Amino acid sequence: MIKKIALSTALFLSLMATAQAKSFNVSLDSFCNTFALTYQGTSVYGTRGGCGYTVIDGGAVAHVGGTLFLLTADTNDGAEIFTWYFTKPVGGHGNWYLYESVGTSNTLVNSGTYSPDTGASRGLIDITKLPKRH
């Protein structure tokens, strides 16, 4: 019995080590939006903030055409859902794409680049408050 428990514990700990959570803390270049996300396996969770509020994010890790994306969604006021697509960072920097849904469609409204969130001075504009670029 003790041998089975020891083997089960060793297997569990080895699986936990291979599925270690990774941090994804970035800010959108030229905007006040920041993300403090964690991803592990196929899940992404955390918050979007930096513009005077904080909202909860949740999503998935996806591989599309050989490219890794972190997808997460949130809302400011419940009237629209924002879906964020982040490319895998290269040297800490990457691309983001913002889609918006009001229940009938999912539309690309903006995109840009992101950098590691160092807490340094950021832009003053909230990307979710800008006019939509269709």
C-alpha cells in the first residue's frame, strides 16, 4: 500500500512539473491596457487592467496553423464581449488582435503590438473605448 501511494505521489508530482503555469504580464504598446495572465496546459486566466479598472479574463491556449495564440475574453460593462488574441512573444514582444461581439457577430476592431509589463509609464488611451476600426 505504501509503495502504491509513493508511486502515485511521484507520478502526480512529475505531471505537475510538466504542466507548470507560466506568467504572461504585458501592456499594449501606446495604450493603458495591461494584462496579468497565467497559462497552463490549455487554460488562460487572469485580469486586464491598467486603465483605472480591473476585469477578469479567461480563455484558452490555441495552436492555429502552427502558431501559438493565447486567447482570452472579458467585458467592461457586460454589453459587449472582448476577445483578445496574443501571438507568442519573440524577445518579450508580440502582436495582439481585439475582437468584439455584441451577441450577433465577432468583429476585428483593432490590433497592435505588446511589450512586457514593466510598470513603466504607458499610454493614456483605453483601446476598448476607441471608435471601432471595421
